[in-house]
Amino acid sequence: MYFIVVKFETTPESTEQFPEIVREFTEKTRQEPGNLFFEWSRSLENPAEYVLVEAFTDEGAGPHVQSEHFAKGLEAMRPCLTKTPSIVSRQVDGNGWDAMGELQID
């Protein structure tokens, strides 16, 4: 699977509205056949920073970045950002989340 983490730093005037700005992009991505998960969080240290954790099947990553909603989503985000997003993108073994071995809760 392709495992991707992206950090987006928003402008002060866009920070609170950012979840709504990316709503359509998020919903359409989650409907893609190759999407395993697509989850947004907000940084505790920097409230203007949103973190996207996403994963796609090996076959699903290419169609995602070539989709119309991907291009539209990036353009919707562009005016809301203070800088180029930071990304970690790796192909890894697996097909989703696993239980954490070091911290088991019964």
C-alpha cells in the first residue's frame, strides 16, 4: 500500500474554515475504490497546521492523483496555505491499520 502523511499550514483567515474547504475533496477521495483511509487531524502544537494521513492500495494511488477531484482539491487548498505542504509518501507492506504490539488494551 501507499502510506502518505501531509502537513498543511493554513493562513490565519483560512484555519477555521479549512475542514469545510477540503470537505468535497475528502468525501470523493474516501469513495475511491483504492482508498484505504483518508483522515484529517489538527496539530496540538500549531493550530494552523492540519495533518492528513492517507493510504491507498498499490493500484489505487495512481488513479487518485490523476482524478479530477484531486486537481480541484489542490486548487481549493492553494489560497489557504502559507507554504508548500510537507509530505512523507512511501510504499509499505500491509493493507491498513494494525494493532500496536507495544500497547495492548484488553
